Amino acid sequence: MKLSIVGTGYVGLVTGTCFAEVGHRVICVDNDAAKVKLLQTGGIPIYEPGLEELVQKNTAAGRLLFTANTAEGVANSDVIFIAVPTPPHPDGSVDLSYIEKVARDIAAAMTSYKIVVDKSTVPVKTGEKVAETIKRYCKTKVEFDVVSNPEFLREGFAVEDLMKPDRVVVGVASQRPVATMKQLYAPFEAPVVITDINSAELIKHASNSFLALKISYINAVSAICELTGANVIEVAQGMGLDARIGRRFLDASLGFGGSCFPKDLSAFVKIAEQVGYNFGLLREVQRINADQMDRFVKKINDTLWVLKDKTLGVLGLAFKQNTDDVRMSPAVEVCQRLLKEGARLRVHDPKAMDKAKAVLPPSDNVVYVDDMNAVAEGCDALVVATEWEEFKRLDLQRARQGMTHPILFDGRNLFDPAEMAELGFIYKSIGR
Ligand code: UDX
Ligand code: UDX
């Protein structure tokens, strides 16, 4: 099938590439000419495991093309996906101006029946607005269908999540696009849930908010563990073996971040408010998340007493492992808080150092260290802020010897408290 994807970011590029991988012909459109040029010449603007190889393979096979021209994408495809950003306004509501502009651009270029699929995360009822907009701006009055097809990709595992999805949600206003949407996703062999458009849009906000709620729940439990001497990992294990609960997304942490959970929670609270429902439960999820960060920073302050002129090593800058994405990263927030208290930082991330430099500029107080094992050199304490697997292989002997005091604050529970004590570390983690 012939597709185009407007918006070639974390979501659009992975989606387009995986569709090409299963044999569809895909045109990725982006209004960032430099990004398009980079992709056309074999470069890749983001880090996502397994993606680069797939982009190169499918570009070479002629199934994956890149352009900055929306009309070119529309003219040469039957199905057009919208995957542009839907950032938050200061009040938490969603800025839909990119979606609206893309809908107009698609409308202006349509000369035959098209299926326009919204993949961006949008408030319920956006599909109706997109359909209205296309109808208004389509010069030749051709037929079209609007479909809602939310993404459920975890950054760092996006290729895997797309190739082996738990489910595919397709919201439609008529039966006409259903067969095409099913055919499009057939190679992924996942259950396809057909709903109305409003329900599909709600499924996305309801799912992400629920996952965020699950994390805040275990984070609240971690606070109680700290007050009672229980161990949150054992609690999560015991809870998670109940199939009705499940172990995933019960990892206590210094808080969740990223470009989705914080924004989707705010949006869902706002959407509920606009339709007359007070979603206090989700406000509490947000409050617990903020509190978790405060408690972590307080732990550092309480232990080190004064941070001014102390040097702290920070492992992790990305908002989670396996990505170079630092949008709404709790790791970056920890760094900013420590800097505000007058600390000097030595920071490292396996993939996110380049992107982090935009929000945490290198200076006398922020030194970027290429080798994770060299971070602890001359530090008063170490902080683990991102759950990268490779941090578990940190040379702890070397770290201890290089530090003025062997103190480690672990915001991701990567190490075993007993082993850390044996190695001579003062070790403070989450909920243990
Ligand atoms: C975005 C949305 O933020 C999210 O709500 C949605 O679920 C999927 O799309 P993401 O892919 O992470 O998520 O965003 P980003 O990496 O910023 O990529 C968006 C791309 O769209 C960028 O490459 C940007 O240049 C491009 N873009 C933006 C357009 O092509 N046209 C526009 O009008 C605006
Ligand atoms: C999320 C959803 O998982 C995905 O389905 C959706 O479409 C996009 O938003 P993403 O933001 O890429 O994906 O990452 P995710 O793996 O959900 O992690 C989000 C944040 O929660 C990270 O900061 C992560 O470190 C944190 N987290 C996750 C925890 O603190 N504990 C957990 O148990 C799981």
C-alpha cells in the first residue's frame, strides 16, 4: 500500500520505517528541511535501537522516501498519517495548531479519495475537527475518511512495540476505511480494536494516564516503605504476580518524565474539566510525581548538608533508558536542582549527552564525561538518574576509590543495598 506520514519525529519516523519494513511504500514528510536532507543522505536525527539499520535498508529498497513537501506525500499515497507534535499550552490544554495546519495542507493537496489517519495524541473530539477542516479547505470536494489510530510506542523500544504491538486501535466514523486499516496492520498480527473516533482518542489518554497512575501508586508505596522499613521491590514483586495487577510499570523511581506522560496527564485533566468532570485522581498522580522528585532531592540535601562547592557525579540525562530524548527528563531536573543549590556536576549519558547540552549547557559547573567509569573522579557523591542497563556494570571499586566519600543516591534502584554496603558505600535508593 502507498502511505505518507506527516511529521518525521520519534513517532512518525519509527512508524513509517516499520510500515516500509513490512512491504508498504512510505513517504515521510517533515517541514524541517534540514531533517529531511539528513534522512535523504543516510543520516538519522534520533537514537532508537534498531531504527538506523531499518531506515537504511528500506531507503535502499526504495520503499522509504523523505520529502519536505506535504503535497508530494498526499499525491502519492492512499493513506496519510498525521504525526506532528501536540505540545501543551501553559494551562495544560493541548496546542492543536500543528494538527490543524497539516489538515489544511492535506486538504489543499487532495484530488482523490484519501484516508487521513491521526496518530498524534489528541483530545477527544479532535477527529471531528480534523474532518471539518479538511472538508472546508479541500478545493475539489473529494471524498475522504478521518481515522484515529493512536500510537502506544515506548521510546527506546519503539521498533519492537511497533513490530509486535499488544493491540492496534482504529477509530472510525464509517465502515469504508476499516478494511484498508486492517490490511495495513495485517503483517503485525495484532488484535485490531475497531471503535468510534471519540473512543479511540480517549483510549490513548486513558491508557497513558493509567500507566502514569500505576507508577505514582508504587512511588507512593515507596514513601511508605521508607517510613516503615519495608522494601518496595519486594512489594512490587508480590503485587505484580497477581495477573490482575501485573509487574510492569511498578518500578519505583525518582518520578516519571518524557514527552508523553506529563503532557498527556495535564491534557486529560483539562479535557475532563472542559466537559464538566473533576479528575482529581489524576491531579493526585501529578502531585505524587512532583513529590517523588522533591523527596529524592531532599535525600541528597539531608545527607550532604550543604551542596555549595560540592561535586556530584550524575549518571543518566535521558528521561529513560535506551533513548537520547531529554524532553521533561527527571534526570535533567535533578541536575538543575543540584546546580541551583550551588553544586558542580560531572554528568554522563550513553546516548543523550548531545541533546542534553541544549538544556544543560557545558560550563565550569557542568562537565560532560565520556566514560561512565570516570564520572566519580573527585566527586562527593554519585547520583543515578536514568535506568540504563549498562549503569549496573559500573566499576564500583574504581568509583569508590575516586570519590572523596563513597555516597551513592540511586533514583532507579539499580544496585543491591547489601552489596553496596559490603563495598563500603553509603547507599540511598528509592523505597528500600
Ligand atoms: C509527536 C507528538 O508530540 C505526540 O503527541 C504524538 O503522539 C506523536 O507525534 P514525537 O514524534 O515524539 O511526538 O514528536 P517530535 O519528535 O517532535 O516529531 C515531530 C516532527 O514533526 C518533527 O520532526 C517536526 O519537524 C515535524 N513537524 C512539526 C512537521 O513536519 N510539521 C509541523 O507542522 C510541525
Ligand atoms: C509512554 C507509553 O508507555 C507509550 O505507550 C506511549 O505511547 C508514549 O508514552 P514513553 O514515554 O516512551 O512511553 O516511556 P515509558 O516507558 O512509558 O516511560 C515513561 C517514564 O516513566 C520514564 O521516565 C520512565 O523512566 C518512567 N517509569 C516507567 C518509571 O518510573 N517506572 C516504571 O515502572 C516505568
